[in-house]
Amino acid sequence: MKRCWTFFLILGLVGLGGGRAQAISPEAQEKVVTAASKNLIEIGLSYRGDQIHFFGLNPVSGADLIIRLTAEKSDEVKLSVKGRVGPFWMAVKQYDVTGAPFMYKIHSTRPINEIISPAVAQELELGYPAVRQRMNLKLARGDAAPDDAEKVFKGLIKIKEKGNLYNIVADPKRLEVAEGKLFKHFFRFPPAASEGRYLVESFAFTDGQLVGYGKDVIEIKKVGLESWLTNISQNYPVFFGIMAVLIALGAGLLVGMIFKKGGHH
Amino acid sequence: MEIYLPIAGMSINFFVILGAGGLVGFLSGLFGVGGGFLLTPLLMMIGIPPAVAAASDSNQIVAGASSGAFAHWRLGNVDFKMGLVILIGGIAGGTIGVQFVKVLRAMGNFEFVMKVVYVIMLGLVGSAMFMESWRTIRRSKSGGAAVSEEIGGAKLGQLFSVLPLKMHFHRSGLHTSAIFPFLIGVTVGIMAALLGVGGGFIMVPAMIYIIGMPTIAAIGTDLFQIVLTSANVTLQQAFVNKTVDLLLALILLGGSTIGAQFGAIAGRRLKGEQIRILLAIIVLALTVKLFFDLVLTPTDLVSLAPAKGGGH
């Protein structure tokens, strides 16, 4: 406990002196000891997403927990906004969106705004308002409108939530804490979660103050045929194109021989 | 049984894709038309990104048409000279089409243009076929003999025979201008890139009714040029848009091959005009569905504009 108070004191001083930036340094906190059921997800031929279970020890008994899953890479997406042109609905403008995390999931023991202040949430980038802060919009085509930022942000969240790449859940059933100490939960990685490194960070708070922090790294990568096809098609397109045509020709002729007059025209 | 498609970047039930291929194969076996124009929209409906659907469909057509083309070539039904002229047009059209797709994708309106072209095409083909088969059914009920509809086309054929750049097409027994076959090739090539179709459903009627080729030579030549045009589109899509999902194409091929066998069996039990009116109804139903997609308020106003690389 004494150590914690020292941390708070230091944090407070840093906070007063250094302004908002880097006032809270998670790495300096008491470690939240965690374990993941695995650290590597392999995308093979029959991959249909995966889930990883996490177990951890709350450093301060009864402290609130917020656990965040983010992709190391941020997303660069082009979002088109549909509008009415005559009787038709078509894309009327397009935004290049950068800075938003590719994947963003949070499990917490209570709603985030009941655990920490908006300032702390913003600083530790916990919750959708913080995602919005990080997001950059650049109009690529069409005419900007004042409510575009809100519209595009909401649209992005909706797309991501639909793909199960974003969600925020404050449910004791999803994040079980036994005796205020031992916690367990799982994150689901949907098939759309592409190759890369993902971070699972556990934040412990008492009275709105950060008291513990832990981190796990999860890696997703394609293996075997999936990895090979992706690599060839993206990096050696000429070879891939010729191969695709030759394989199709071969398969077609083979099928024709098997069925005598098969296929279609 | 889920399977992960590397380029589409999604996990999907293996049997759903096999079924989609099978359904289209069944219809093409039944109706004797290519299934490309049905397959791409079907793939989009099950969630494959439009650009990947079109490109992989082209790849599948290469396989699907090659067996038929090989059989017709052995039977001597391919007019290589005619095929070559159409092919030159097809390659030009396919190349233009792929660049067109690239520009449209960058503008974020690829899906819109694709659907509009589909609605127009399917609407025209569907209504024409419906009316033609309806007339045939009524005529056969009233006992009159079916008359072929070549009268209008034959006049057009005469018109094309006075155009310059005359060529002799030995297999088809024609001496006509090369301009029109070339233009058909260009049109079909553009459509092949845009829609992922082989173009047989336009090409064959055009060759029979407008150019005046014998039916069997038209089908053989059509298949020959479809293999090469689709191969060109597949290559271009792979080079420029990197959206060919080989795995998807191969599963579709498996499905369509099996489906085509059953379709051919079913086809022998139905009359020609019954088959055609059935196809017309399917085509028109699809047209109506796509049309409503264009005019009804979408549930999501903000959507992902496909980025380079197809899946994500």
C-alpha cells in the first residue's frame, strides 16, 4: 500500500508539472500479472476467427478493471458517404480516415465513465471518445458538411462493431472477478482481424486512479496456403495472375475430361 | 465447414460457395447460357466484396469455359479467324474495362455503376427473352409452327457486309466486315471486366442474329474467345487490382461443374420455351432486386470504400 501512495504522489506531481501529456504512465504502475491461453493465432484454411482467454491477478483487491484490446496498427480506411442523387442512392463523398485503431475492444467491471473521469479516459485512450480524438479525417472527394465528422465517426463505429472488431462491454459476466482478486475473461478475434500484432492491456483503478497495469501481446498470422496465396497475389501479381489462369485452364480441362461435356459457357 | 478466403479476407461456409457455384452451374446446364452474370451478384449477396467477386468470377469462367471450348475445338466448331477478330476487340475492351474499374473504385462508386449496368443489361435480356418465349408458348398452343426471328437480323447483316475492312470467314461461310465483330468484342470485354461475366448471353445472339453465323459455330467460337477474354481479364485484375481469389474461384468451379451435370439432365425433360421463360423470370427477379438496392434508402449511409488489395 505504501508503494501505491508513493506512486500517486509522483503521479500527482508529474501531473501538475508536466501538463496533460504523459501525466499517467501505465508502465510505472504495479504490474497486473496476466496470462493468455495463447499468444499466437494462425490463420489456416479453416480459420473462422478465434478466442483467447485471459487470466489475471488484480494488484489491489476490489479495484475496478478496464481491459483494452487494440491492434498495433492503426487503420487507414476510405469511407464513402451515400447521398441521394435523383432517385438513386450513391456515394457522394469520400473521406480518408487515419489514426483509428484497426481493432478496439474493452471489457470493464463497470461502465468506463463510472470508473474514471473523462480526462483520464482521454489520456489513457479508453473509450470511444478517445478513439474519436485519435481519428483524422481528410476529405478525398465531394463537399464537406458540418456534421460529417460525427456521421463518419458513427458510421465507422457501426461498421467495426458489425465486423466484431470494436465493442465495449461492461458486464460482470464477461469479465469475472473472483473475490475481488482473480479475474478472467476472453476476447474473440473475428475472421476479419487480419495479420498483425495486438495488445491486450489491463488497467486497474481505485477511486478513479490508476493503480495497476499489465500487458499481453497477441500475434495473428496467416500460415500455409493462406499465407502463400496472399503473399504471391499482393507481392508478385504477374506471377499470381498467370498461375491463376493456368490453374483454371488445367482444372477446366480436367473437369471436361472427367465429365466428357461438362462446365458451362 | 468454414473456409478462409485469403484475398476476400473473410471466413465463409465452404458449402455456401459450393452451393452458389452449383446453383449457377445448374442454371447454366439447364439453360445453356453462361452463369457469370448470375454468379457475381449472388457472390455479392453472400458478402464477398464486389471487386473480389467480379475478379474471381472471371477466373472461374476461364475454367468453366475451357472444357467446353476444348470439346468444340475437337468437333471443328470454332471459327478461329472470327474468334481472333472478336478476341482483339475483347482484349482491348477488357483492358479498358479494368482501368475503368480502377478509377471507379478510387471514386468509391464501383458498386453503384456495376449495379446500374446490371439492372439495364438484365432488364433488357430478361424482358426480351420473356417476350420471345411467351410468344412461342402461345404460338405452339394455337398450333402454329415456330418461326425463327432472323428476319430483322439478316437485314443488319447485309448492312455490315457493305462496311469496309471485309474479311472472309471460312468456317462460318461469311464474307463480311471485321468492324462489327471487333466492336462486339470491345463491348463484351468491357462488360467482362466490369461485371465479371463471360458475355455469352450477348455474344451468341449477336453472332447468330446480327453477324449471321451458324448457331453451332457461334457457340464454339464464343467459348473459344470467352476463355481467352476471361483469361485476359483475370490477368489484368490480378496485376492492377489484386483482387483475384483463386481459392474462391476453384470452389465455385467445383460447384458449377456438379450443378451443370444436374442442370443438363433437367434440361432434357423441359421444352425449350419453358426453359427460356423460366430463365427470363429468374433474370427479371434479379433485376428487380438490384433495382430496389439502388433506390431504397440504404440502412448504412457510411460504408467502406474498397481500398487497394480487395479484402481490406
